[in-house]
Amino acid sequence: KLAGEWTQDPVTKAWSHSEVEFNQFNPERPLVLDTVLDAIGKTPLVKLQHVPKAHGVKCNVYVKCEYLNAGGSTKDRIAKRMVEIAEKTGKPGKLVPGVTLIEPTSGNTGIGLSLASAVRGYKCIITMPKKMSKEKAIAMASLGSTIIRTPNEAGFDSPHSHIGVALRLKSEIQDAVVLDQYCNPGNPLAHYEQTAEEIIYDMGDKHIDLVVLTAGTGGTVTGISRKIHERIPTAKVVGVDPHGSILAGPAETDIDFYEVEGIGYDFLPGTLDTSAIDYWAKSHDKESFLMARELIRTEGILCGGSSGCAVHYALEECKSLNLPEDANVVVLLPDGIRNYITKFLDDDWMNERHFLDA
Ligand SMILES: C=C(NCc1c(COP(=O)(O)O)cnc(C)c1O)C(=O)O
């Protein structure tokens, strides 16, 4: 198993891991790339021009557009990093041509791994709950992956869940490897050594006061939060967790269905370091989708549902903290509209769920 141990230097506050070497951050990227996998990372930060004011927020809000990654989401980063680690170290399994990658996912990690498999010549089997969009399934199938849908109501520890089915398939298929985004250090590491460094580098002399991040496996919030606290100790990091999920802590034990894809779970993933998060906001579907639609319509930001979730609750925090005009807030937008064309972008889909009711 790769999980290994994270340790933090008591003086520099820098993190290291017992099993993995870290890549150096290089802000430059050549324009001619060896493969499409090199078109992952270096996504732009965009300053919102209208949405903050429309919601009574006077500070500066910058959104990191992760839908501009090669596979369309921030999860391309961890897919590439987990494959790199396995190719280099053979952990959690040897990746040789013809090997079968099996991964439980809400879709975006699956797209990232399907992309890497198409480029590297691996076979790929994805297990994904039925709740997740058809668009994501079609993207993965187009990249050559086999998709197995699992029941939404199956708990994480059920043999019928996307995790349970992936583990069963691994035991049945020869030369199969489950990289396992829920405990693989390559998940938070990709964000600690790259996503967070991009944010710090690109913000330059604009002081970062608040970072708002949705959480699913917790890799994004763990990796970014650790680096932000290491380099900008005064900055606060807020995690956003949907009602119906328990990531924000035992108080939210009411596990329930919600529509936003990719965030929240009925268990605490090994890649989530809750001590790295200053505090949590609990989110609702309606506000998340309405904000995503507003960002698209008034800012031209073609983002997904969890992006609307992150921005809505970031604005709520700006108001409750009464952040001044010169404060700077960074929000990560994990994926884009391609994954949801027939879902929250469609008025009928929204009306069926009363998300457009006043
Ligand atoms: C866990 C997976 N996605 C995480 C995710 C997240 C959360 O990112 P984490 O780094 O897993 O906490 C937010 N928004 C979207 C649209 C996502 O797809 C997955 O694609 O398997």
C-alpha cells in the first residue's frame, strides 16, 4: 500500500512524505508539449467583475479555472501524479503496458485516468455511482474506458458501492492496479506542489486573505491548505461540504442525497486532513447551481456545479467576515459545463427539482 506517512518540518512548516519524492515547481511551460498530459496545470486565475458586487461583496474575488485542464477538471492533476508515482515506484502497483487501471470515482478522476491510459496504453475500468452525469461517462468511454455504474444508496463500505466493486474487480482481474485517490498521497501532493504554488506565484504581491475550496476526497483542500498555511500563515482556508455529507464533522451525521457531483462523502477519506482546514461551510444544491448559472451568464466562466458551490459560500464568508475592499479571496473552480449540459444547465432539470422556484 502506498499511503505512507506525512511529516511537517517544525521550523519551515514544509511537508514531506515517506514514500514519494516531490517535484520542483516551475512556473514556465513550453508551448510545444510532448503529450496532452503536459497540458495539465498552469490554469488561469480570473478576477470576477460582476458577481461579488451583485451579492453585496466589496472585496476582490479571483477564481482558478480548473476546467481549462486537458481533461476538463482539477482531477487531471492527481490522475497524472498518481500514474507518475506508480510508474516510477511501482506503488501501489506496477504500471506496465497492458495493465488494467481500476478506479472508483465521481467521474473527473476517471476522465483524468482515462486520458492518461489513452496516452500511456493502459486499460482502464471505472466504477461510478449512477448519480453522476452521462456526459462524464461518455467522455471516459470515448477515451477507451469501461464504465460500471453503481447504486447511489450503497454506502462506501458496501460491496455494491463504487469502491466495493472496484476492489472486487481488482481481486478478479490479473495485473489490475487501483491507484485509489482516497488514500494515495499523489492526490494531495499534486495540489501541494503545483496547484497551490500556481496560486501563490500568480497572485504575486496581491495578499491572499481567504481561500475557499470544496471537498470530496479532500485532496485539493488538504494540499492547497497545507501550502497556503506554510507560506501565508495569516490566510484562512474554508472547506465547503454539502448537507448530507459528513466531511465537516460528526455534527453532520445525517447522510443524505444531494445533486452536486464530486463533493461530500459518507466517510472520511485518508486524503482529507481536517486539521489543515480553518473552518467549514455547509452547502445546499439550489444555491450552488444558481451561482454556477450566474457565473456562466454574467462572467462567461463556463464552470460546473461544485464551482457555483465554492463561489456562493465564498461570498457568504466574505460577508460574514466583512472583508474590506482591498482583501483578496481565491476560489478554485474544479470543473466545467461540459460535464453537465443535460443537467443543471437545462431549465427543465432545474424546474423538476424546484431549483428555479423563487
Ligand atoms: C473525487 C472526485 N472528484 C472531486 C471533485 C471535487 C472535490 O475535489 P477533492 O480534491 O476530491 O476534494 C470538487 N468538484 C468536482 C467537480 C469534483 O469532481 C472524482 O472525480 O472522483
